[in-house]
Amino acid sequence: MKKKDIFRKRILAVSCGAVSALAIGSVLFATVGDAWSYFTTYTRATGTLRIGLGSQTQIEEDYSDHTKHLVVSNDSEQAVYVRAKAFSGSRYPLSYSSADGSWQEGSDGYYYYNGILPGTVTGEDGTVTAAVTSELLVRIEFPEDAQEGDDCNVVVIYESVLVQYDTDGNALEPWAADWSAALITGAVKGGND
């Protein structure tokens, strides 16, 4: 080959390489716009603002005459359903009752507050009053051979869930509500608690 032909092939190879580099560069440059818009559109803010979601219920237990007296209060602004259940060893059977009939046994072993527990009420003077259930009584049956000082541990669990409605806008009965519905809340990292 002549020197001139070799020179032309080198120029052609350099030109093809430059064109390839230019093509790759233009493709990369074209996608930079999308990436740049992503980084400028999606930003992060810092700081916290506490908001109240869900219900804030509390249970109060008193014990007298072999009976636990349970009352649940609702400190949130939203109405809720409430249910409770007690556990003890097989040696100490439990029986439930309610003086006014406002607690009803469900098919799942829970006792449901029969109705909606409303949210807090703010009086004209600005005082906030929590709504409370009537008493659910859990009587502990001691065996005849029980001795003074025998251990008896009765654990009460209770749950609350926001009031739920059917497709016509009617409130469901407490025992028909979806008790697996959960609102996960927690402290915000770096939040002011």
C-alpha cells in the first residue's frame, strides 16, 4: 500500500471514531435532561410538624372483690370502636358482665363496646373532656383450694379502631369492623417529642 492510502484509512478511522464518540455523547447529553429534571424536581425538606392521626385510647383498670373494673377513654378527636379481652390461667376462669349492657360478647372471644365511643368534647370554657365507656367487669373465679397469697395473673388487652362505614355511609357494628386495619404511626427521626 501506498503511504497516501494508509493515511486516508487512518483519517477515515479517526473520523469514524469521532462520529461514534459524537453519537454516544449526544445520547448521553440527551438523557442528562431527564436526570437533571429528576434531581431538580424531587427535593427533600427537613424539619418536623406533628400531626395527630388515628385514635388515642387508654384503659383504666381497678380491682376489687375478685373483679377487674375496666373503662376505656378516648382522648382523640375521632370516634372509635373498642373491644377488650382478658386472659388468665386455666385454674382461674373468667366471666364478663356490664351493668348497663353496653358491652357485648363477640364470636371471637372479645367483648365489644356496643356502639361508637365519640371523640373528645371541648366545653365553652375551653376544657377538653375525653369520652369514656361504661364499665366492663371481669370476674375472676378462684378455685376452692386457693390459698391466701396464691399468684393469679389476669392480663387484659384492648384495641380500638376508627369507626368504619359501609358503602351507603352507615356506621358498621363494632364486631363487623375490620380490626386488622392499622394506621402505623411513630416518632419522626429527629422530631421534637
